[in-house]
Amino acid sequence: MVEQTPLLSLLIWLPIIGGAALLLMRSADWARWAALGVSVAVFLLSLFLWTGFEGGTAAMQFVERVPWIESFDIDYHLGVDGISMPLMILTTFTTVLVVIAGWDVIRYKPAAYYAAFLIMEGVMLGVFAALDAILFYMFFEATLIPMFLIIGIWGGPARVYATIKFFIYTFLGSVMMLVALIYLGYQAGSFVITDLHDLELPLASQVLVFLAFLIAFAVKVPMWPVHTWLPDAHVEAPTGGSVILAALMLKIGGYGFLRFSLPIVPEASAQLDWLLIGLSLVAIVYVGLVAMVQDDMKKLIAYSSIAHMGFVTLGYFIIFRVVASQAEPEAGAMLALTGGAVQMISHGFVSAALFLCVGVLYDRLHSRRIDAYGGVAHRMPVFAGFFVLFAMANAGLPGTSGFVGEFMVILGSFQAGFWYAAIAGLTLILGAAYTLWMIKRVVYGEVANEEVAALADVNGRERLVLGALAVAVIGLGVWPGPLIDVMAPSLEQLFESATA
């Protein structure tokens, strides 16, 4: 492991302390500027992870380790590799946009609103940086609290129902993970995650541990059939809450499969790959069909997120089928595995952008229903350009980030068998169908009513937020090489440990 300065602790605790400090501020304007200052500072600090990251190695970097609960050998242990580092930068980047997006919109208790998001940022960074299993679990569970408050206080009319459903699903799932982590820790004599990777467990034990992880991470992704909390949470959450849910919180589940399931219980992962592949394909096809019949823009995008995250889990677990069917499987399997990892980052950008676009419309008309709009392009041409771009990225248009990861997963799946790729490829058709249907009815056609006729185009603040995401979506779509190069050594090591 490469020893570095305590940069990770600064990234984690600066927003948490800053968020706590915001609760003491009585001035709404001061709270907004303080939140912006903290979020920008954390984002700029996170860029040092990229510039200081040593490529060509799978070793953990920026490592910090301090004894924490010594009687149980639990340490405050942090570090990042090529898998977790891009997710941390995605987190800090998205938080800045959420702060800016809520500037003129949040009137009720803005200091507490921004405090919740800053604390949320800190604990999510902790999830991606934790190298001690119990520390990971602490941060993993801590993400529930600020999101519970964000939906419960600033959400819609059914916010109480949505928050309780969200909390019950995610909390009960993670309890099983805690049991598995305690068992693994005592088997290894250490709670260091990289030490758990070296465990050699009998298959029966591996299967039980795998199922415990599956329950926890499947709820977070979320995978069918434990996905029903997500549409309710999205519909009731404020725009910023939906952005964080889709762009970041869902990635915790995908990250968990990479950090825990595949390397710690590889034999069980190989034995039960059919289950994950099946659930992923159901999410891609069935949930895509469900998205086509939605009349609420937020619900449509929420179901779309479930379908696209199905590509992530498909890419992770199809590797075992590639290995079984190919004499030289590494190239095809790495295509699928890398595609799943790239899709996590891409979906973060695209889903955040789509929810922010819906937020722009909702702030003006206070409706998310598709039939409340029509002809928006006549009154909001700049906004329409952004919305169409992000919708095309969601449909997997070449040249956008949405194409890269999905195409890699489909190519990798083809190495495992034609029908895997054929079924997965249906998402390109379904995604185009429900996305274009929404765009046609909302953006194009005749101006629907007087309210739409009175709409004003995006202001400077909204242009800044949507413009930053447009650059990210096009940049990753045109030039994904730097991201793939950073991820490659860690993913190659993961592939070798999972398929050895």
C-alpha cells in the first residue's frame, strides 16, 4: 500500500464538520454561501486524488490507518484504488451542483437542508474510502440518516410513507451484511477488507456470506424485485435528494459487489452468477417496459435508473459465463467488468442531469406530469437543448457517456453467449422508446397551455449546473480512455482473484 498524507480524512470530515456548523447559522444567505464554499473546497481537494494517483498499480493509495476500537482490532483505515477514487470525485462534483441547484428554490430551513447534503457527502466519501469492514458498515448505515431527513422534511405530500419504506428496505438489508462482516472478521482475525480477500472459506460458508451481501447491495442498487422503494423515494424527494439518490447512493450497491462479493466469496459468486445475471436482465427488460407506461417524469427516470443499473450488475457477474465459454476469456470478461464500472460513473452524470432538468420544469409549473407540458422548446430553447442531450445519453447515443459502458457490457456479454447480449441490447430499444416518448410530449409539438406559454428559459445558475453536466456527459462519451486507464489495474486484479 502506498502511504500518503491524510487527504482522505480531510475530504470526509470537512463536509461533515461544515454541515454541522451550518446548523448554527441563522442567516439563510450565509448558509448558502457557506455550503457552496465547503462543497467547492471539497471538490477541489478531491482533484488531488486524481492528480496524485499513481497509475499502473492496483495498490491502495492515500492510505491512513489509526487504531480505533483496539479490543476488537477495528481500525480507522482509509485508502482508495482505481475503483473507488473516481466514485469519490463523482460524489464531490455532484454535491457542488446540488448546492447550486437549490440556491433560489429551497426556502424552508435552507441551513438545515444544506447541512444534510454536506453531511451526506462526507459519509458517502467514507463508504468509498473505508478499508476496515466495520468502518465501511458505519458509513454505509450513516447514509440513511441525512437522506431520511432530506425526503422526510423537504419532500412531497407522501414523504412520510416514502421515507419509512426507504429506511426499512435499506436498514433490514444491511443488517444481514453486518452479520456476514463480523463472521468474516473473526475468520480472518482482521477486519481489514484486503485481508478478507485472502480468506479461503468452504463453499457452503461462501454461499451464506454471498447471500447476506446480495440482500444488502441488491436493495441499494436497487435490483428487481427489491426496487419498489426507489420510485416512491424519487417522487417524494426534493430535486437535490433525487440527484443524490440516483447519481451516488445507488452506486454504493454496485461498489459493494466489487469490493466485497466478487473478491471475498469468488466461488459462491461463480456458483450463483445465474441468479445475478437473471435479476439484471429482468431489470433491463421488465423495468424498462414499466418505465414506458409512466405519466410522471420522475417515476419514468427512476425506473430508467433501475434498468441502467442492471447493466452494472450484469457486467460484473457475466464474467463467469465468459470464463466458462472462452479458451482465452480475459479480454471479453474485462470488457464486461470495465463496462459495468464505467456505467456507474456515466449513470451518475446522466441521471443527475435528467432529475435536474425535471426540477427546472417543476420549479416553474409545480407539476411532474408529462401531460402538463408540450411545446417547451418554443419557450425554453436552451433548456430543450440540454434536456434532449441528456435524454439521448440516457438512450445510449454514441458520443455520449451513456453509450460507452453499455456497449462494453453488451460486447462482453456476447462473449458469454448470443442471447445474453441480445436481451441486454433490448435496453437500447426500450431506452430510446420511453425517453423519446417523454421528450416528444414534453419538449416538442404545440405549446400545451398558457402556463407553458409563460415559461422562462433557464437562468445563469441553471445553465451553469446543466452545462457542467453536459461537458461531463460528452467528455466521457468522446474520451473515456483516462477513466478506463485509471480503473484497469484494480479491475484486472479483481478479475484474477474472482476467477482464479
